[in-house]
Amino acid sequence: MNDLFKTLLLALVQVLYYAILARVLISWLVIAGLRNDFLFRLDQVLGTFSDPIMRPLRRIIPPLGMIDITPLVAIILLVVIREAIARTL
């Protein structure tokens, strides 16, 4: 049971990691001029996974001019959480 719980937690952290990374890439594509319905729908779907961790961080971390460093902080936190789970459970 303990291994199953650990595996599920690690999988959840990994999904959040990739959802945040994909949203960053999508935002860069939109800035570069690539706009279509698929990207907007994909961004919305990924937002349902990543927003629960991003919203609280955005309240704490101010933007640096036009740059939002919240995804970077979230990814670093997820890496730390992943390592903590891997070592303790």
C-alpha cells in the first residue's frame, strides 16, 4: 500500500510539473504569434491541473516587470516535493 501511495503522489507531482511546463511553452507560442483554438483549449485543460498550485503562488510572488516567475518557482517547489517524497516514503 505504501508503494502505491508513493507512486500516485509522484505521478501527481509529475503531471503538475509537465502541465506547468506546457503552459509556459504555450504562452511563448501565443506571444510569438501562433494563436489557434487548439492551443487555447489545451491551455484551459492544463490550467485545471496547474492553477491550484499557481494561484496561491501568484498572490505571494510579484511579477518582475513583464516576466511572471511563478512557473519557475512552482517547478522548483515540485522538484523539491518530488525528491522529498522519493526519499521519505
